Amino acid sequence: MKFTYKCTDCGSTFEIKPELTVCPACATKQEPETPLTGVLEVVLEGQAPEGWEVMDLLPVPEEFFPPAPVGDTPLWEPRNLRREYGAPNLYIKDDGANPTSSFKDRASYLVSAFARQHGIEDIVLASTGNAGSSMAGIGAAAGQRVTLFLPEAAPPAKIIQALQYGARVFKVRGNYDFAYALSQEYSKAHGGMNRNTAYNPMTMEGKKTVSLEIFRQLGRVPDHVFVPTGDGCIIGGVFKGFLDLKRLDITDRMPTIWCVQSDKSDAINRALENGKFEKISSSTLADSISVDVPANGRPVLRWMKEHGGRAVTVEDASIPRAQAKLSSSTGLFTEPAGATAFAGFLAVKDQLPKDDTFVVLATGNGLKDTNTAMKGVNAPDVVIESLNDIP
């Protein structure tokens, strides 16, 4: 198969090279505090081999990937929830089962392989936590050096993960957007490959693998996919995966892809309603999707309009409740971002046909952020010494 880059703004095409991250012409039009201009999409041409595998649809040969078991995550069939909600075809895609317990391993895996293909050993990025710990872990498997910029408010578990994996970690006095800017400056000064979401085209390309897996696991395209959304790179990858299946004539339909956001971090959903992006001040409990300016917002907005994507905004307070409900009903403990996707399903399920096929993306393990998880449960406040002390 042949792979090239295509600008999602102007449509220009380019040869895939590690030094090319965004469209050179469109990047000059970038305005401050707006989504990234000139995001590059990997375009594939040709025919999928008979009995195709996920690796066949990626732009880097399998030999360059690190020895880490990324992907092929379970598609849970939550019987209790199916029975309770009368939704016999509800599934939960558990990406907390990835090596670093995060969906972000899908992007890190391809970025690592791409860097190795081109002899690059240093990788730099900004993260709210998951992408950083993910790149650190995958980079450790590949023998690569990872430099990470994190907001000072990042959950300790994610910082500890990155440090355990051997990353060089800088805590930034500011939010994710500021960490992103500092990481870009660092890359310009010191070189290496920058893994920042959307800025590196391989991030969205790696995340498309979840759609390919869902199709292979179900044997069909689901009717609905609920995606927790912050910067827009995961939902962009979900769109990209199903679009590639259509382009290759493997399927002739798209699912309804739901952009699920917290009302405390809803820049993309607002833009879908208002027709333009406005800077917000994000403060959601779900740190993984807490973004003021969604880097991948422009392609996502276009794909949502072109392919029938829908938006649902949930109250921030509903996220820990959804997290606890999912855990106590299925045994799947997902991070707040994954619980946001489930909260989105709960918010609209009564408006949709019960027999439709629903897939909810659970994007990471709940132990990534225990402070937020405690908000959805009643912790014991009495220490007992005997059974007589039980109230």
C-alpha cells in the first residue's frame, strides 16, 4: 500500500518525512489560542490484503515497532448493564488493558516505530498525564529517551508512571496548553521527534487502530461509538479508522460517532453549535480531556459535519457517578475520561433504538486518578476494632 500526507485544511499532499509535522503553508496562518492549522492526515492508497491485519493499514513496517503488546484490547459485553438499560448490544472497549493502562499507547506505539524507522532516539511531548506516561513506557520498551512536560496539577499516579519508565519529567506551572507550548520550544531548541497530539500526524494515525479493532471484533461497523473528547485526537482517530475502512471498500457505512465532553471542557461541542472555536477555561474532573484549545479541533469539526457526528455534553458532576456505576455493574474500573464516554451514553440512550449496537470507549484504568474516583463512592469514615463497632 502507498501512504502519503494530506493537509486537512488546504488538501495539499506531501511525502511522509519525520521533519514534516504540519502543512508548511497553512502553518503560517496559525493564530494564537486557536486549534492547530494545517493538521496532516495519513492517506492510504491501494487495496487491503485478503485477511488483512491492523498492521497492514499502518504507514510503518511491523519490524520497527517496539516489543510491547499494544492493542487487541477486550471488547466487554456488560450483561448487567444490558439488562438494566434494555440495550442488548452494548459493548465497552477496554483500553485500560494496554501496557501503560491507557488508550494513548496506540499513538505512542506508532510514534515510537516511526522514530525508530528514521533513526531518531529522542522523543518530546506535553501531556496532562496519560500520553506522557504512555510515551515513557513505550519509549522504554524501544530504548528511546523521552522528555515530558506536565501541568503541575497532573495526577501523581501518572507522574510516578513516567518516572518509573525513566522519562525526564518537567512539571510546568500552568495548564496543558502552556506545557504544549514549552514542549514545542524545547523541540525547536534540542531536536528529536515531537509527539504532541495532532502536531505529530502519527498520533491520530495510531489512534485509528481502535476503530479497526472494533470492526474486526464485531465483524461489522457498530451503530454508535461514544468517545471522550478533549483535544480531539482520539475522536479524530476514531473517524480516521472507519473512514479508511470505507476508502478500502471493507465497509460501506460509518457509525454515528459521539463527541462526549464535560460541560467544564467543551470547546469542540461549542464550536459545533456556534460555528467557531472560542477559548475556554477548562476545569473538568476528567484531567485527560481537560483542554482549553483543542489542537485537533478543526479536522474533527469538519468530519463531524460531513459524516453525521453528534455531540453530547455531560455535567462534570455526573462523571464520578458514571465511573462508579460502570465499576459496580461490570467490574471495569475506568479513568474519569472513560467514564465521561459512559456518561454520554447514559445521557442519550433513551433517545436511540434499543437494538442498536453501542460501543463506549473506556480510555484508561481508574487507578490513574484515585482522587477523582473517590468522589463517586462512599469511603468508610469509621475504623472498627470489632464487629460491635459496625454502625
